[in-house]
Amino acid sequence: MNDLLTVILPVFVVIGAGYGAVAMGWFSDSGVDGLMLFSQRFAIPALLFMAIAGLDLGAEFDWRLLASFYSGATVCFLVGIFAARALFFRPAPDSIAIGFACLFSNSLLLGLAITERAYGPDALQANFAIIAVHAPFCYGVGVAVMETTLARRSKASGIVLRVIRSMFSNALVLGIAAGFLVNFSGLPLPVFLSDGLNLLVRAALPAALFGLGGVLYRYRPEGDAMTIAMICAVSLLLHPAIVWTVGNWLDLPRDAFRSAVITAAMAPGINAYLFANMYGVARRVVASAALVGTALTVFTAWMWLSILP
């Protein structure tokens, strides 16, 4: 109960405040768009840049961590596609978008916030290692499978170019890439620059969580109840269970193990909807799954935190 009250609920109070402010008409849709634009294009890229620039790459990029998390993510992607096709008879493009929702957990807004509140800011190194390859991996897999299925490109080079274009039009990926460049160079940042970026960093998670609440208000659940339930079960239960199993088998260190399981246990992120919207398929079910899954994370995150070492 203590984890629920002191770790999880404060995160969802901020999300709920954003949801309620928009629902009551106290915060406009354009305000939400502006807040999310600020957080996703400026504040969160600054957060990722500073984290990656100062990360001990040799210590934190443990292959066991990435193998544990991304083996689970890949299995969930395939399970989501198979279930959508075989159980709910969705068209192939819809099924891939639904699989992408099972693949893309909210590692950034929910995973970072809950891990930090549970174990402190010093426990986030493994989270940042996961996040550093999260968008490239997920978009790379999702775009490649979707483009191959739709046969929009006759050559493999066309698919590769579309994946690269999707990656490097994303401010989060650019922030991560810039952080790696600074890290590899070993050059210290000027004090005025690091202090200025740290001002942005402090606003990143609160602004993004409040904005997330406003965004979720737009996507109230409609129909497709069984498909939504499947996405939530795969995201909130199957993914962390696989990470738990593989992490134990690979003898993953305790802090990395906790970060991997918590990150895997998060609901589908808004990027899942952006992917569905990019192709114009399964938008309603993916958006609804993000909303329902985010609400259910209150309870499932509490469960996983209670059994983690």
C-alpha cells in the first residue's frame, strides 16, 4: 500500500490534473498541444541529452539488460499481431499497428517517473540505457514490417530510408544522438549551457505528465473492448513477465533488473497512436488502449513494485 500512495499515485495525480483540466474546460486543446510540443521537442530531448552525455556507457549498456527488455518487447509485438489477426480478424495493417502498441511501452513518461519515485534518481541509469535505443528499435521494427506488408517500396533500400527518415525527424532521437556524440567526445559542456539545459530538464516530466493527461482525454474508449483488453494484458503483464524470466536467467544485476521490469510494465505510449495515425490504421483501438492501459498501470505497477527485490 505504501508504494501505491507514495510512489505511483503522485505520478497519476499529475496526469489526472491534466485530464481534469481539459475535461472541465480550464485548459484548452491548443494549450495541451503547446505543452506537449514544448515537452517532446525541447524539455524531454534536453533531459535525454544530459542523461546520455553523462552516462557511463561501458557500465550501463549491459547486453543482458537490452536482451531482457527487447526480447520481451519483440515477443509482445508478435503476440499482438497474431492475436489481432487470428482472434479478432483484423486486416494485416491494423494488426501491425496493434502489435506496435504491444511493443512500445511508455518507457519515458511513466517508466522514468515511477522508477525515480520508487528508487531515486540514481536508479535511472538502466532506464536511460533502455530509452536510448527504444524509439530506434521500435520504429525500426514497426516501420520495416508495415512497409514490407504494404509493399510500398519495391526495394529494401526504400524501407531503410523510410526507417531512417522516421528516426531522425524525431526530436527525442536527436537528443539521444547528440548525447552520444558528447559522451564519445569526452568534451565537457560549458557551465552556462549545462545549467540552462538543466532548467529545461526540471520541467520535462511534470509538463509532459500534465500534457499526457490532456492528450488522453481526447481518446476516450470506444468499442473493440476485447482487442483493447488484449493489448493491455500483453503490455502490462506479459512483457514484464518475460523480462523477469529472461533477466533472472541472465543474472541481471538488481538495479538494472528492477528498471527493466518496471519499464516493461508500463502502458502503451502515445507513440503507439502516432504510429497508427501515420498509416491511418487502428487509430481508435490503439488510442483507447493507451488510455485504458495508463489507468490500469496504477494497479499493475503497484503489483510489480510489491514483488520486485
